[in-house]
Amino acid sequence: MRKLILSILGVVIIAASIYFAFKIVGSKNKIRPVPLKVVKTVFVDTVKNTTIPIVIPANGRLKAKRRVELFSEVQGVFNSGAMLFKPGQVYKRGQTLIRINSSEYYASVQSAKSNLYNTIAAIMPDLRLDFPEVFLKWQTYLNNFDLTKSTPELPKMTSEKENYFITGRGIVSSYYNVKNLEQRLSKYNISAPFNGILTQALVTEGTLIRNGQKLGEFIDPSIYEMEVAISKSYVSLLKVGEKVNLSNLEKTGTYSGTVSRINGSIDPTTQTVTAYIEVKNDALKEGMYLEAQVNVKQEDNAIEINRNLLLENNEIFVVRDSLLDVIPVKPIYFSDTKVVLKDVPDGAIILSRPLQGAFVGLLVKKYTENKSN
């Protein structure tokens, strides 16, 4: 009886094992669901080749185109004038900037002029007897000689005898000595060479000014220049007279300038060439920092896209029959954020924004904006 029970139990276990084995095998043969195809939405643009201006950004500080550093060539006390010698003071052309006390030197000039007058007067009797034909012109010279005015030029000598006679009396050397003293006397007054404004004043009235001392700086505030560095690769494209758009850092003011000069040498350290942009505007001040957009060239049959859309092998993504593809392009110019391309066919549909994980053959659909009434 016991053997019968064990036999039946063994059969039941074997049958159960076979049953569960078939269940496990059957579960592996179930049909798995087919994954859905992923279609990504992309932003696109249709290519239309146009003329793209190649603009080089640059920046720099304004400097007055006409500026004068004032130095003294003589020594003396700074006399007060009609206007204070202070920064911000405006002067017209010819107005006195600085007047240095010249009383002592003026007296020595007058003494030299008097000696010249006396020397000429002393030879007049000899001229009347030996050179009557030139006596009248020298007499007229003496009559017009005024010690309070600049020494007039000596009469022109018409013969060798007259020249020897006048030169032998030391009149010519005395004349040029007086003119030299008068020239130095004029340095005691420094006048404005043009309409402008004083931007730096290093002396005040009553100061003892020494020879070679810097006194200040004087500029013309009506016209400024900005010095910018341009890459040597674009120098051949840059021309004098080219229009330049400028703006301040806050973008609150825009100005128009022109390229006035281009340096003829390349900086060996930076491999750049210095260009000078001339700009006029009443709102500008010396030392202002401006940004410039220099137009160096007009590139025909080109497009401009974001730099991050250009692939490593100079290719860009296009959409063809809802699939991504690539085409080769020719980069012309790179800016900080943009790149100018050529050889892109008109009508091609290109990505306008980068797509993460993009690859050739990816199924995509164009983004269309829903417009609600």
C-alpha cells in the first residue's frame, strides 16, 4: 500500500513538472509589442542666398584728433589773464592760454633793437657820401623803425659794395640777433592754436614756470579718433573712407564714423593692423569707450546662420522627405555667434536651431506654429 502511494505521488510530481515546464516555454514565445517610431520636431528655415555684409566688431577709446601738450620754453612767473587756466575752460583760436612775466627779457630785447637803430643811424652820413643811390631806402627804413613794434626786415641790398659795407658794420648780424630775441620773447605768451578746451592744467597763476615744464593739455572737442586693431587677413578689404557704425557700451547712443587712416605696418605680437576711425558728435567726450562695426566686404550669394549649426566637417543639416541629411558648405567668415556660408542651394530647408542627438536619417517633422483666431 505504501509503495502504491509513493508511486502515485511520484507520477503527480512528474506531471506537475512537465506542466510547469511547458508553461515557462510558452511564456517566452509571446509576441513583443513593436516600439513606436520617434519623430522629432525641428525648427527650419528655407535658404535664400543674398548679399551679406561682412562686419568686423572692434572697440576702443576716443582721443581728440587735434591735441596739444603745452610746454614752456622759457622761465618766469605765470601772470593771471582774462580767463582762469583751469580744466574745462574754453578758448577761441588766438586767445592767450598762458602769459609768463617777461619784463626783464623785454627790456633786453628793446636794448638790442635800440643798438640796431643806433648802428644804422651811425652809417647814414657815409651812405649819403659813398652810396647816394641807396641812401633814400635806408633813410625810409629808419623813419619806419618803431621800437614798440616788431623789427622790420632790412632793405634789400642791390650791389656787392652795399652788401660789403652794411655787413662790415655788423648791421646784418645785429638784425638777426634782434629777430632771435623777438622770437624768444613771443614764447612768453602761449596762444590757443585752434578753438578748443583745456583738459589738463598743471600750473596756476603765480607759479614759477621753468624751462621745459609741462603746463597742461589742450584739445579740439569737435572731432575725435578711435584706434582699433583689425586682423591682418581683412586689411586688404578695409579702405579709407569706409563707413563705420559705433555705439556706447549701454547701447543708448549710436554714432557714424569713417576710416580716416590705416597703419602701414603689422603688429608682430598680435598680427593686427591699426586703423583709425574718425567720428564727430557733440555728445562724445575724450576717453569714452565705444564699440565699432567695421564693414569690410559685401559677400554675394551667401547666407548667415548661427555658428552652432555648422558641423565639424563644414556641413549643415537639411531636411529631405522628413529625414535629416547633411550637405557640404563653404564658410567665409566667422563672428562670435554667426558664420557666413556659401554653396548652399536656394530653397534648401535647413535647421534654424540645433537639435540634440541629430543624425543622418533621423525622422523629423517641421515645427508649425498654431495660430488661433
